[in-house]
Amino acid sequence: MTLIFKSDSDHWQDWQQSLKDAMPDLDCRNWDDTGDDDAVEYALVWKPPLGELRRRFRNLKVIFSLGAGVDHLLVDPDLPSGVPIVRMVEPELTRGMTEYVVLHVLRYHRLVPALEDQQKHHVWNVLPTPTAPKRRVGIMGLGVIGQDSFRVLSALGFALSGWSRTAKSIPDVTCYHGRDGLSAFLAETEILVCLLPYTAETDNILNRDVFSGLPQGAYLINAGRGGLQDEDDILVALESGQLAGATLDVFREEPLPVEHAFWDHPKVTITPHNAGTAQHWSAAKEVIANIRRIQKGQAPLHIADSAAGY
Ligand code: NAP
Ligand code: GLV
């Protein structure tokens, strides 16, 4: 029983140790290690080379994504057929994302960019600062991460609304869904947080139409995927003042090209796709718990819906 691991950004030795701690008899191999590929039943991967899972591993039972998003796998037209893809759902990845959302919502809510600018110019000027119940925060994507972010934003007292594909009911959150619900959701959102997956339906969804549906001077925080955003439309909306600021963790091209206009834009905050990352010491336990389910003949938890794309 072998698990194959592939990631260019996660540390293999740490993952190997944590997987072994959770299941000592599991044989764990890194992608380029030599060994019997036919013994590989589980793949734990981030952006594997296209076509390779199918070509190399004929006895795969499950593909575990190292990330919550599975777009990096579904982009492969040659995936092994009939092998379920399991999303990474683990408490520390979720916690990291919630930390990111709360940090940047509070930063805009408390006008930190304007205060930093005042300090740079030695200006002492008291800016009117409402408290959280008078600040309307809207989240696109009410899944594992969106709902955990609401938990903390709600405790802080923000006025909350959310938008998803199917109808939801979440305490203290005004919920909208579907294309029909989008304009009402946007109209009441001063800080827009995007936590959507990247799918055929969500491609380029953060565009001029969405920005013009927000109140003038709204803020955008995108920690979903770069493919969700029209980057030219963001620049235009910032220029016109329709958007007062944008915090972006994800980009159409990553790493963000050095010449991209976002880098030096005074209203853009860039983070290098590090809003939330699976932590090996926590995530390995979730992966192994799912392997134990499979061994007992149960379906693994958090199987992605390949047709829906997330
Ligand atoms: P999830 O639990 O699968 O939730 C996805 C949410 O998006 C659901 O509420 C879903 O609606 C909604 N959605 C999907 N398609 C939609 C559409 N066409 N219109 C409206 N809503 C739609 O996913 P998650 O675990 O919260 O993760 C969300 C995403 O965050 C990931 O896919 C990934 O792209 C991103 N992410 C980024 C980082 C980072 O470091 N930047 C880290 C982790 C995750 P329903 O509830 O109706 O199904
Ligand atoms: C990271 O981007 C993830 O999908 O977990």
C-alpha cells in the first residue's frame, strides 16, 4: 500500500514524517523516487504534470488534492477515469484562510491604508471610523472557508451577507444565491471577499459588471483563484474610484509577472498565494483518516464534484 506525493511548494520530509506518524505501515514515496508504480493506491498531489497520474499509476484508488481547490487537477484532460478526487479540508488550512480574511477585512474596515498614508505625510487627521455593525461585508463562496470566516466576522459584529450557487441558511448572514441573487448581494456589500472555486461558471466573475454593482468606493479581497478576476477591469475600477482598494492573493499568472501594473499600484495589496496552506502536522491526519475509511469500504469524505468543478 503506497502513497505517492507531489508538490513543488510543500516540504516532502515533513509530510512524509507526519503521514508515517499517522499510519506507520503506509509506504510513502516522493514523485521522483524509484519504486513500483503499480503498488501506488493513493496520490497526494499539487499540480502534478498533465497526464502523468493516469500514465504512471494504474491502480490508483483516490487522488488527494494538497489544496482545497481542485482546479489544478481538473485542468488535466487525461485524468485516470473513475478515480475520486478528494479536496483538502483540514482545520489549519481553514484557520489560515480565516485569519487572512479577517486581517484584510479589519484593515479596510479600520481605514489602515489611509492612516498609513497620513503617517507617511506626517498628517494628524481623525478619520470617522464606524464600528463593525455599520460595516457590510459580503462573501462570495459559502463553503468550508466562507462559513468559517463568517464565524469570526460574526463574533466581531459585522453586518454579513453571502452568495453561493445553491441556497444556504447561515445564522446572522443574509444569504443570496445564483445569478438572480447576485445584484442584491452586491448592492449591500462594502467589503467584498471572494472565496469561490475556479470553474467554468466562475471564470472571470470578478469583472466590471460585478464592480459596478457594488457601492462606490467598495473594497475587494480575492483569495479564491486568479482566474476569477478580470485584472484590467480591477485596474479600471480602482482608477475610477468604484473600487477603493484591492487585496489579491491569487493572480491569472503566478508568480505575478514583475512588470504587472498591480505591483506598484498604491491601492493594491499583493500576497503571494499564501492566504491558507495545508499544514502537514494536521492535514496528514485527515488524509490518513480518509484512507482508513477507504480500507473499511467507506467512501472518503470531501469528494469533489468533477462535473461542477469543485
Ligand atoms: P467549498 O467548500 O467547495 O465551497 C465553495 C463555495 O463556492 C460553495 O459555497 C459553492 O456554492 C460556491 N460556488 C461554487 N460555484 C459557484 C457558482 N458558480 N456561483 C456561486 N457560488 C459558487 O470550497 P472551500 O474549501 O471553501 O474553498 C474555496 C476556494 O478557496 C477553493 O476552491 C480555492 O480556490 C480557494 N482557496 C484558496 C487558498 C489560498 O491560499 N488563496 C487556499 C484555500 C482555498 P454551494 O455552497 O452552493 O455549493
Ligand atoms: C490553495 O490555493 C488551495 O486551494 O488550498
